[in-house]
Amino acid sequence: KTSRTGQKEVETKVFHFNRVMKSEEAIAEMKKEGYHPAELHEGLALGAKNPDEQRKYPLVILDSVCRRWGVRRVACLGSDGGGRGLRLDDFDGGWGGVYRFLGVRES
């Protein structure tokens, strides 16, 4: 949940670690570079501005945690048969090397 309103320019970076990792590891790696995980609205804005990005690779939005059936889930932008989609993936599972993570520069 966010309390932000209006529009704001933010610096984003797509992180690709090319290895299996946990969500907490991805967050720690982002923080080393001065970024924090993107919130849902930031991920959706990136998807709207660059619709072909999610056709190339799944893009995880780690600061979009919700609980579904007692399991922590996060939004993931991806493709489905060439189209675009948004799904919920398991925050506590491992992410394969194909996944990317959206970070936002610390302000």
C-alpha cells in the first residue's frame, strides 16, 4: 500500500542476477547499489511505458507483497503467448536466473 498521490519522476533499474536467488537476496543486492524494490504502481508505470520489456523476461515487483491463502505473493509482469500479463508469484520461493527485478533509486 502506498500513500503517494500525483506524479513523480523516479530513476529505475532492471536488475538481472542470472542465478537462482531468494527475494531477500535480490533486495539486498539492490540496496548495495542504492536502490530499493519497486512498488506495484512503479512497476505498472514501467510496463505501460515500455510494454515490450515484459515480453522479453518476467519482471518481479518485490514491494508489492500481498497474502493469498496464507502465502506471500508479489506481482510479476510477464508474457502469455506473446501478449502481456500480470500474475502473482511466491515471494518466499526461489527465482530462476531468467527473472529480473525492478528497483527504484533511493532518494
